[in-house]
Amino acid sequence: MPTETDFVPADLNCQDWESIKPLVESLLTRSIESAQALERWLLERSDLESFIMETRSHLHVDMTCDTDDEAKSKAYQHFNESVMPHVQKAGFRLDRKYYDCPHRAELDRDRYDVLDRGVAADIEIFREENVTIQTELSRLRQEHSKITGAQSVEFEGKTRTLPEMSKYQEDTNRETRKAAWLAVADRQMADRQALRELFDGMFTRRHQMALNADLANFMEYSFKSFHRFDYGPEECRAFHDAIEKHVVPLYRALGTQRAESLGVTDYRPWDARVDVHGRGALDPFDCNVDRMVDGARTVLSAMDPELATGFETLTDGTSLDLDTRAGKAPGGYQTVFAVERKPFIFMNSLGLGRDFRVLLHEAGHAFHTLLGGNDPLLPYRHAPIEFCEVASMTMELTSLPYMGLVYTDNSEADRSRRVQLEGIIRLLPWIAQIDAFQHWLYTHPDHSHAEREAAWLSLDARFGAGFDWTGIEQYRTEAWQGQLHLYLYPFYYVEYGIAQLGALQVWINSLEDEQGALAAYKKALSLGGSRPLPDLFDAAGATFRFDSETVSGLMERLGSELSRLPM
């Protein structure tokens, strides 16, 4: 295994705290007599935490791939309840030992400044009483996965998962789309109360964590815990305003154009994704996951040999779980086995063209792991989330010129490109809406359910597509419940918007100089998390800005490129 030291036994059982404890105590009690000794200590700590995080990743993968398996669920729960609380408490003590070490000042500032400011923030907000709350929140997140993983509907004579039902939103028969949309909405509504109570329990605990850390609210706590040193709530609000001013009008214009092309006067939620010319759903791989993987090989080989080689390492039979099935958690992610330094991609393939975009998106995360995951220090193997998503979204965009390699019909290739670019225009307002909702939620800790609904509806009026909700108003008020980030990853969503603006810049660069843009992209990925966020954007050939001027310029270019593609 590619560890940096021989400090950790290869057979360490990280599912047992008593096995980990002696190694932690060795780090805590050691006398550090020089800067060189401190650097060695950091490497040994990184190796130990890599083993712990790899164990957690394996248990999480097992649980999300099979939420019906009680043994896997209990193993993950046991780890979170019996091991992670000790790890979190030990982490604080280790942070303090490092930060208070007099030899820290002798370390290379260019190398260690990013680490130091993160450690300082973690020390500032750590409270031992919050460890218990975090354990409770982990249990509630697992409960969310169970609830949503069990959701299915009977449709057209078969039991179907909710991810599977997505394909019907591209059915050319409007009544079929409507029936499918309502079936899903009704099934989610059946869990409305359970999800509301679950969120309330999470919300209360999160607010208490902030109070325990002497902060006014969980928004302040989140910005510190996410190490958002380069922007704050004010910049996020400016992003919301920029999206409202420069993207929402485009979004609604697309909706108006779509309604006119469909010949409908009532533009409904089930009209948003169907092809306006009556063509069937894009599916270049005929619902075949293996063919989709082969398609990624083909595209990446033509785009960049180094990325193609990286993707090939994922096709070993242990790094991909791409199909959808009963009992599998919804959504998609890429995780890392930290000791092996190996990526794992989880997604729910639905037999739709966007599956390919999701695979390329997650492959971008994997490339980040492969290129930036070799730093000796574990904290530097992971970039800030805002740049992690640049890695993934750039792959979606820079692959667009190669769609002709997987679509045999040029018109279908152009259609896939248009769907991708229109998707960005749809996504950015939703990101702003979800982020603004979180800002409101956590700065109004005493709000009622009625006030929560009113706040959501107000934001939907500000950022929404302009659908006709007549007769289905009840589904609109609870639409936020379908966004799993609100439950599992609070305040992790604006990153997608910030990153999308970065990825658009890299893509625009690639239209002028593809190889130069990809070289800069790979260089930036290779930095991992060793540099501040603006430096990572700069290395990729982008500017870390998300104000009105930036959004306006990017939307103008995006609109220009979109105008070149037929409807």
C-alpha cells in the first residue's frame, strides 16, 4: 500500500477503536524536537487517518450500494457511532499538538500555510459536546438514505425506482409524462411527514452545534467548517443576485420557447425535459452500462491520452457501480479509498443520454483523485469542494466536441450538446434557490413550517422556471425535499454554481486552444488542495469570481454557443 511511513500496520482493524487508540496515543505523547521531526509526525498522522478514512469509505460504499442489507447498514452505523466520535476527539487533540508545536514556525510557509489556516479554523469551532451531535446526525443521514432508497412506484405494470422513473420525463406522450411525474410526486409526498420530521431533527441539532461553538447560527459554523476563507455569505448573496439578473431571464425564455414549440399554453413541470420535436430520449448506448463505459473510453482517448489511461484504471471491476436497482441509494458520487489512493464511482444509470454526462462528471472527480491524490499529506489530497466540482464539470463541457464519436447521427450529437448547455441555464437558478433557502433557514432558527413553506415559495417565484402549478400546488411547497444535499450535506451546494462558472471558463479556453486548456486543467488538478482556492482556479486558466460582471459575460458567451446549435 502507498503509505508514506511504516507507522501503521497493514492489518490495522479500523472498525475497532481499541486497535487505533495506541497509534493515536503514540502521536499525542511523542516529543517533537525539530521541524524535521514535526514533518515526520505529520506524515504518520496522515497515514493513520488514511486507514481510518478508507475504512469509512468502504463501509459507506457497501451501505449505499445495498441499503436493504441490515448487516452492511449496521456495520456503517457501528463505525460512525463507536469509532468516529473517538476519531473526532483525537483529531482535535492532534490539531492542537501540531498548532502549538514551537517548531511549526520553522516549516516552509509556502508549503504549510493552507494546512495551518484549516487547522486553526477546526480548533476554533471544535467542541467536544458536538461530537455526540455529529454522531446523531450521521444516524439521521443514514435514515434518510433508507427512506429514499426504499421509494418506488408501480408504473406500467412494473415496480420502478424513482431514478428509473426519470426517463418518462422524456417520453413524447404528454399524458404519460404527467402520469409518471404525479406518480413520483405522490410517492415522495407519502414520505413528506417522515422527511419533515427528519429534517427538523437535523436542523435542531445543527443549530445547537453552532451555539455550542459560540456562533450565531449554523451558516456561520458551516462556512468555518468548510474552510471558506476566500468568500463568505455576502459573496454568495451577490451570486444569487447575479443569477437572478442574468440567468433566470434566459431560463424562463427557454421555457416560453419550449411551451410554444410543444403547442401548450400551460407549461408544466412534466414539459421541461421532453424533446420539443417529438424525438425519443437520447440513449446512444441502448440502456447498456458496459457500452456506456466503452463510450467514455472512446471519447477520452480522442480527447487526452493521459485522461484515457486514468479512466482505464477504473474499469477493473471494483471501481464502478453504475446501474440502478431496488435498494440502491439514489444519486451519484465519487469517493476515494485513501490508502489505495483509488477512486470509486457510484451512480444510477437510467438508460438516458444524461447518464453519459454523469459518468464523465464523476470521472472528472476520479481524475482529480488520480492526479492530485499523491501528496504525502492527506489534507492536501483533497481540494476545496468549489474546485473539485470544476474538475468534474469541465469534463462534461470539454467532451462536447467528441459527442459525434458516440452518437452515429450528427443531429443527435448536436442535440446532446444543446441539452448540456441548456442544462447549465436550468441548473444555475436551482443552485441559487437551494443556497438562498439554506441561508434563510439557518438564519431564522425559530421559523415555523408555514414560514418555511412561504420562504421556499418566495424563492421559487424568484428563481423558478415559471411553471403552471395550478392544481398541483402542494407538490411545489415540498419540492425542496427532493434535494438530498439539504439533508446529507448542508451548505454544500453553492459550490456547484461557483464551479460551473470556473468550468465554463476552462471550456471557453478549450474552444480556442484545446490542448493548452487541458494541460492547465491537469496541472491544476495535480495541485490537490495544497494551494488556496483562487490559486487553483488561476492554475486552471480561470478567475475565482462569481459576481454580476462574471456571470453576465459567461452567459453571453454561452448564449452565443447555444445559438449555433439547432433546437
